[in-house]
Amino acid sequence: MKRSGKTVRKRLRQGTYLLPAAFTIGNMLMGFYAVVLGLGHRFEPAALLIFGAAVLDALDGRIARLSGTESEFGREYDSLADVLTFGMAPALLVYSWGLGDWDRIGWLVPLFYLVCTATRLARFNVQASADYDSRYFVGLPAPAAACSVAAVLFFVPDRSGLEEPWYLTVAALLMLALACLGILMVSTFRYSSFKQLDLRKRWSYRGLIPVAAVLLTAVWQPPAFFLAVGILYTSSGPLGWLIGRLRRRGGEGEAAA
């Protein structure tokens, strides 16, 4: 008995919902295994898994939009996965790296980061259902914050090689970074989403030079590259706000004159 064309298309459409969900499951898998590696003090591969999970998180939403399989369930499912991968996993990794030696503050700061991540994701779901400028994120995105934490662990993966003063300095900076990242996630600073970047249009051949320089730097010094990218993107929100405020103040001064 032959199936009608409508039945086949309906089954195919139902099946495509599994594709973005598979990316979300891969996101959770990478986050969970990063924690497992962190418990074994293997922070370098754990950081790489956080980077990979961020890539999967960026792809699942685009795949859902391209295939027309966006749904409320998928949005909530993705947020729950992000809390685990970009909230719980980085917090536990830094605690295992060395913050556990700092008694109460050693787990309170990662907890603060985790709470801010969950708050950021809940706010994003509310904003996604309303009209907002898709070119920007309001607050630092949770995957970007997690990748910034992973970049620090990728840059200094082995605390046993640090002398006591250096360990105390790195641990203090790591706790400060966690607190700042948590505050930036729940802030109203705008961060570029890069959704307006059209890779299909023609670009000048001169644009290949900075792209090649970035790729060569990533291959030559991956730890320094990821750390620099994390710092630049994280600071772009406050810097953009400050530059905009200075421009407005200068425009008001000119108008008054």
C-alpha cells in the first residue's frame, strides 16, 4: 500500500524536530563530560568541550529556524541544557581547579555565577517572545560567559605548576572574573549577536588578510587566542555603552553651543 504524499511530508516534518534536539543533547553531553574531565583535573580538554558546546548551541537555533521546526518545547529544552553546560559546568570546573581551597567563598562565587546564568537564560526566553532588536543580545550571552571561563582554564590548565603567590593571584582573578561575568550576564549592556553578518555577499579581497591573521594566531597560540577573544567580547558591552554615552554627551554639548 503506497503512502500519500501528504503523509510522507508530515512524517518528514515531524522527524526534522529531532535534528535541533540532537544538537541540544550533544550540548548537554559535552557539558557533562567536561565536568567529568574536570573532576579528574583534566581542564584543557574540558575547556575544549565547553567551546564545542557553544558551537552546537549556536547551530541548533539556526537549524531550527532554517528547517521551520522552532517550538516552545525546543526553546525551553535548549535553555535547560544551557543552564547545565554554560552555568553548572563552568562553576564546577573552576571549583575543582582550585577555588575549593578557599572555603566558603570558594563555592559562593561559582554559585553566584550559576544563579546569574539561570537568570540570564530565563530573561532571554521572555525577550524572545517579544519584539526586540535581534542584532544585539541584552546582557552577556551565557555561552560567551562560559567560553570566557573556559579560556582562562585553557590558558592555565594545571595549577600544580604554579607557585603559591601565582596560584593565589590566578585564583583571586578567577573569582573576580566569575563575579564580573555574572553581573554582565544580568546587565542591560548590549552585545553584538553577529546575526546581521552576511557571509554570502561579496567581500573585498583585502578582508582575507585579517581573517588569515586571526586563523594563524589561533593555530600558533590557541590559549592566548581564546583568552584574548573572551576578553574583547566580554568588554565590548561596557565599552560600547561608554562610547555611546560620550557621543550623546558630546552631541548635547554641540546642540547647546
